[in-house]
Amino acid sequence: MFKVNDNYLKLPGSYLFSTIGKKVKAYQEAHPDKEIIRLGIGDVTQPLAPVIIQALHKAVDEMGDAATFHGYAPDLGYEFLRNAIAKNDYADRGCQIGADEIFVSDGAKCDSGNIQEIFSVDNKIAVCDPVYPVYVDTNVMAGRTGVYDPSSETWSDVIYMPCTAENDFVPELPKETPDLIYLCFPNNPTGSAITKEQLQVWVDYANKVGAVIIYDAAYEAYISEENVPHSIYECQGARTCAIELRSFSKNAGFTGTRLGFTVVPKDLKSGEVSLHSLWARRHGTKYNGAPYIVQKAGEAVYSPEGKEQLRNQVAYYMNNARVIKEGLQEAGYTVAGGVNAPYIWLKTPDKMTSWEFFDFLLEKGNVVGTPGSGFGPSGEGYFRLTAFGSYENTVAALERIKKL
Ligand code: PLP
């Protein structure tokens, strides 16, 4: 008789966005005349840039011709894309990352979930709190997180590193020593960034205690401040302690097209074993999850026209972020984020819980956001709004919020 992986049964409740979806659906059914504006979900709304569409069309045509047809992609991804990444994302920023240390994939969600598989189940993980829920969830599935306490909504074997207003949403070094440290900057959901000096402290710490940092830089393209690093490899010594996750979702609109990559430097080792060689055996090897057509579209992101068109797209979203942030401040809210990330993190008024504020905003303003508690215990009392809507909807939502 087969048995299931019991760890899956430990996952608590339903997923944050499905709970939100159900609540919004119920409200809309009860109030069909109300027009709801969604400023909650982290998906982009702008269409793919013209340069990307051209590259896709061209690659599709190549697939229809025996002379230019492509079958299985190479293990690490096509060289034309890895070379473009190595130059633009790393060499041009003074980071020493070779094209053969870049593993192309179908996005950062899969990679951030799968990367834990190359580590022993005995490793202790530390996570920013609040943060993108995938890191904890996938470690739950792997059996690495211990026992869940529903009252505190925490796992016994996870080190939570609170990111609150008191520390400007950048965690302090943990008291208990972790083996795997998940850092996500610019952060989802707080929208906060880390300075190069602050990140260097983490790199030095990881090297000292023999931990690995899994650095999620999915929102790197939104960085506007000079002293905020785009990559952890801008820090000295990161090659021996850090893996970096990147995505084309939020900088180039590939949420539905799917493309990302993970950097595993060859200097990153556990004794004699190189993590690079382990990740080379990951799920999806031989296909690497990203089709030729999509990797060609990814290459176009780095062309001069691509850079220009995508700069404009990021600027469009960041203008929305400004509208949200300034509107909320005008309405008397305490807000963070929105400067180096498309997320605005607001403190709920009148000591409302995150879900109370969700209901209040939905029912009184017909605006949907995301309750902060869905991202970890320290997110309670906070709420996330995103800049990914249209400009018109963003302005309209803020007009409504200001009147509440
Ligand atoms: N990492 C973070 C921090 C995210 O917020 C998201 C998506 O919201 C992802 C990764 C997922 O990226 P991708 O679309 O490449 O899977």
C-alpha cells in the first residue's frame, strides 16, 4: 500500500491568495453592483514589451524550420542567455560570476522551492519574518520545520528573524545559529531594501558560522537607491556562502511566460562537495524548465531596446508605488516600502488585525489588498498593497482609501 508524504499534511490552512479569492468572490456575489479594485496580488498587468514579442515571434519561426529547430535545451540553459546575464547582471556590476555558474530555469518560485533539496533534512533554516511564504512551505514539505503551533503560527524548528518598524524591516543576526538563511531583498511583502554594508554583515556571518545564504533578488530591477546592492555578489566573500535567485517575472513581465535563474558559485562547498555539482542534478535537468523560445525572449531583455522598454515598465509601476505611498501618507497611514520595491507596507489603523483591515477595505472601499499576517507572524497588524495595477485603478483606489 502506498503512503503519502506526511509532511504535506502538516501545511496549515488554505493558501493566502485562495482565502482572499474566496472572500472577494463572496463579497462580489452579494454586491454585484460594486466595482472592486485589486491592489493585492503580486502579478504584473502590463503586456510584454515589443522587443520581447519580436524575439518570441522570431524564435517560433525558427522552431518551424529544420535548419533552426531546437530540441532539448542544454542543462544550464542556452549560452547566449547565460552570457547576457553574466555580463549585464554581474560583470557590469563588478561581480565575478561566470556564465557556467548560472542555471536558467522556469522561474524563481520553483528554484526557491527546490533549492532546499540539495541540503540535508537536518539543516536548520532561518527566514525573514514576514516574507514570501514559499521558503517555509517547501521546507515544511521536506520535513525540516518541526511542529506547528497554530496559536503563534510558527514552526518549532524554524528561526524567525523579525523584520519590523523597529529594525527598519532588516533582520538582525539570529541568536541561534542557522545552516540555511533565506534573505529576500528588496523584500516581499515589506518593500524594504538592505544596504550593501548591512548585507556584508550577513555574508561575513555566514562565512564565519558555515551557513549558506539563499538570496532572493526577484525585485532587483526596482532598486532606485545607490547604496542598495542588486546582487549579493557585490559583497566580498559571497562566492563561498551565497546562492542567488533571480526572476524575469517582475522586471520583464514573464509571470505567465516563465523564466528565471539561479546562481550557484563553484566556490560554494560543503567540505569537498560542491553545491554547483549537486544543483546540476536538480529536477528538470536536460530541459531546465525554460524552452528555447522563452530563453530567446529573455536574451531580448538585455538588448539596448529591451533595457529601454523595460526601464519604462518599471517606472510605470514605481509611479503607481509613489501614488499609493503618498496617498496613504496623506490619509494618515504609517507606510514603508515603495522606494526600491513595488510593494507598500502599511500599518493597520486603530490596532485592527490584518484580516480585520482586509474586510474593512473590501467592504468600505471595495479595494483588495493582502493581509500582512499571511506572510509570517510579524506581519500581523500590517497590510500589503502592490503597484502592479493600472495607473487609473491605482489612483481610483487611493481616492477611495482617502475617503474612508
Ligand atoms: N521570489 C519572490 C520574493 C516573489 O515575490 C516571487 C513572486 O511573487 C517569486 C520569487 C516568484 O518568481 P517567479 O515568477 O520567477 O517564479
